[in-house]
Amino acid sequence: MELLRFSTAGSVDDGKSTLIGRLLYDSKSIFEDQLEAVEAASKSRGNEEVNLALLTDGLRAEREQGITIDVAYRYFATPKRKFIIADTPGHIQYTRNMVTGASTADLSIILVDARHGVLEQTVRHSYISSLLGIPHIVVAINKMDLVDFSQEVYDKIVEDYRKMSETLHIKNVVFIPISAKDGDNVVNKSERTPWYKGKALLDYLETVPVGHKTVSDFFRFPVQYVIRPISEKFPDYRGYAGRVSGGIIRPGDRVRVLPSGLESTVKSIDFAGESLDEAYAPESVTIRLNDEIDISRGDTLVKADEKQPHVEQDVTLDVCWLNQTPAQIRKKYIIRQATFETQGMIRSINFRRNINTLEKEQNVSELAMNDIAEITIHTAQSLVFDAYDENKVTGSLIIIDPDTNETVGAGMIKYVE
């Protein structure tokens, strides 16, 4: 069966955890002992009904406060499809966790409280989902039971969200009115929204196309480790281990090592003591070459006769700043991209996106926590990269503070001629 990875996002108390609990409950994907534990926990908190949010709120602080802090992953399946859910936090200080949870998603569910409409976190999470290249966005307008299932309220939120999404160039948006608490339009269509002609949420999740392109058709192989076993059986063995991040490779193919530009041909492709006829993304293999050339961790193997990645020291990217310490121009950072690591600095902040007005703010000297901006960095050594919309592996990077070793920024590389 096909696998769909999706994340939930939105503002605090929009009902993300309750929605996932409802999906699991109504699709009969909860073990009996899990349900008994949630029922007992709900009673101990004085809830008359089962609090389905407790199915995903695993940390003690989450259960006590009724919020999501960490990313909670849940798995379930229906006869049509398997699912991996990432329940991400709504609080602004946990935006970095939302970025982590959504980074591998095929679809993002953005929850909106029908009473409050489109809020700042709604915009931020929608924008981040778009920057991450998530191809499908579902806007689940929740708590419709608290506005008497008003079509007027629903239509107003749809109109507001569409205006915002057009400004931010967010595409493939579907709107579904739901009540996660009561189950309306979650697994089954609700009689309380006769004016809504679309699918229930689960029906949509079971039928939305998956398998969107996350890696390019061109061969990319960031070298993770050079294997030189000391044994009598393999006295001259030299292999380059890593994960294929795009395309396909076969013995005999001519490859180029970047950034050095040296070339050779593939002698063999090894995996678990066997030789393979070919390897393709996302397989992890060891590649041996016919020539003794200098290759180290962080180098990238590509096919010599295919489209080449960019090899440059000045790189423009969209960045989500994730740390309380502001990003500063010309401050030194560690740049980690695929298996490569080097020093670098922010050469310029080209613009910062104002989440409230959606305007591009110019002449910005630093970025605060949760800011989203376009920046240009300069690295001590050249990066080998593709644009993020061509290859998510070679087109993304993280920025690390060398003093604290904290990840302070997540970047999606844009290529600007």
C-alpha cells in the first residue's frame, strides 16, 4: 500500500491533537489498552467525555497544560493507504519543532479555529509548509460546532485564507469544515454541513496523489564515509559510503567528484556484502571506483554526462530562524549541507517577510526567532547544491552556532542567476 506522510499545524488550541485522536479513534486504529488509559486519564481530569488529544500528548508537560510541545508521530492504516502523522506544536516558541515535523511531509493540515479565523501562526505555518515544498495543503476549519456550522463563517475564512495564500504563492489548497471533537467531516461526511459538497478529511487523505518529487532525476551521491577495511580478504578495498540523493547509478557509469572535478568510472556498487546492478534514491550503498582519486566525506559524486549541480561560495536561500539569539550579518556560523560542513557567514539579509502584513521588509540588519527571510550566505569552501525545489537533500542546509553547537537556522536553497 502507498504511504502518506502528513503533518498538522496551526495556532494554539486549534485542535490538532484532538483531530489526530479522532482520526485514530474513528478509523479503529487504537489498541484497547490505549483507549482504556485515555479514558482513565480523561476521568481523572474531570472530563465527561474522552479527551482524544491525550492520544498524542505524550510528555507530562503536554498533558498538564493541554498543549503540544514536541513533535508526536503516530502511525495508522486503512484498507486503502498507510499513514504517518506528525502532530506539531502551535506555540510560536516551538516553531522549530513544527519545521522538523513538516520537513518530510507529503501533505500539511493547517487547522483554523472557526471562532478566530486566520491568525499569525496560521500564516507562519502555511508559509513554512510552502517553503518546505509540501505539495498539498488542507485547511481544516475546526470547531464548526461552536459557530453553529455556519456557512457564512466558513466562507469568510476561506476568502481570508485565499487572499493570504495568493500573496505568498501557496498552491493546491483544499478547505474542509470539521468538528474534531464530535467527528463531523473527519472520517464520515456530516449531516450538519449540507452546504459542503467536498470529501470528508479521511476520504481526501486516502485519495490525494502521493509520490511527489523530492529528489531530482540527476544522480547525486554525497559521500558520508570512506571505507578502508583492514583485512587479508580485502587488502586494497576503498569504498565510498553514502545515500543516493537523486537519480540512478550503475557499474561502468562515468562519475565526476565535486568540488574537485576529478573523474573516474564506477567499478562496483556494494551493499551488505553483495554487488548490485544499480542503485537509486534513497538507497544507502558503497561505491567503488576504478581510479585511485582523492575523495573525502562531504564530496559529492555526480554523473559526468548529466546536468551538474551548482558549485559556489555565495548561496541565496530562504531561512527560518530558530534561535533566541538573533541572526547577524557577517557573524561566523557553521554551515552543514548534506554530508558537508564548512564555516560561513550571512553576507546579506535580502528581505524579511512580515507575517502580519505579508510585505517584504527591506534594509533588515538582523533576524529574530521565528523570522522567515531570504538571505545570502558566503562560505569558506564551495557548496555543491541544487535548488531546493529540484532536490530536497542537496538543496537544504542548516546553520549552526559554533559557540553553542545549536541549530539556529534551517535553509532552503534558491538559485538566483
